[in-house]
Amino acid sequence: MNFPPLILASKSPRRQELLSLLGLNFRVVLKEVDESYSEELTPEEVAVYIAEKKAKAFDEDTMGEVVITADTLVVIDGQILGKPDDAAHAFEILSQLSGRKHEVITGVCLLKDHQLHSFYEKSEVYFKPLTPEQIQHYIATGQPMDKAGAYGIQEWIGLLGIEKIVGSYTNVVGLPTHRLYEELVKLHR
């Protein structure tokens, strides 16, 4: 399909790689956005709200282009787990996920001609019990520090520790590619 010019508003190398694997031509443009939100929102609403805030930052700059924004949350027991502040916080987060099920929710917003088109995907992720040594080893790589929930499914801890997922794998990586492609097709019609 020939889509209009695409802008990915994300510095995430994982999102950039996923779009490339889809065969989409895009350019990356970044803008700073305040990612605060009301505590009254559900995790699904938070993911979409932040994705929309990111898209609105581009509203005046993108005639004829489609801006893709996303926000991925890791949620356990209704609590949103952000990116770790430091190694001790990463250890705390990974210990909380160990041996349990959590959800990964990605809100996506497509901005085209001043119109926002938003959706979210949710996946369940099941971690096996992790030893403190395994968690420390992973933290020592530095990989958990830039990720919600302090892990990447495609990294060592995911390969070792994730027993199963229910839902989209690419959603857990950070962008639900199957749904994104469907929504781009709808927008292009």
C-alpha cells in the first residue's frame, strides 16, 4: 500500500525497527511533551491520553502527513509501572513482576489533517519466578533503564523469564503492528 508520508514521533529504536519491518517509509521527528496525566484515568485511558498529547504537539506542522505516536504501559494489579529511576528501582519492579501475570497496554494515535484517530492494544505477559541473581545480571546490562516495567521482551530477561503471552507480541515490544497497519489502511481509504 502507498500510504501518505508517515512521521514516527518516537525515539524508541524498537518502534523504528518494527515500522521498518512492516516495509513502511517514515521519518522520525521528536518533540518534547509533558506526559503527566490525571490519576482518575484507567491505564487504558492513560495510554491513549499520552499518545494523543504527543500527537497534538504536531497538529500545526503536518499537512498531508500522518503522525504516529504511541505510549506503552506496564500494569500490575491496576498499578502503572513506569521506567525505573535507578538500579534499585529496576530491581524492585522486576521482583514485583517475577512469577506473576501483568498487562502491557499500548495507546496509539494517528494524526492526519487535524484529526486524531486513537486506539489501544492490551497483552497479558506471564513471568516465571526470577532469582535475585538473574534480576541483578539483567540490571547490570543497563537494558532495563529506558523501558516501562524495566524489561524488554526481546532481551535476555524476556528470553529467559517470560513463560507466555496472550495477545500481540509486538504490542509488548512497544507497537501493535498488526492493528497499526489495519488502522493505517482504514485512514487511507
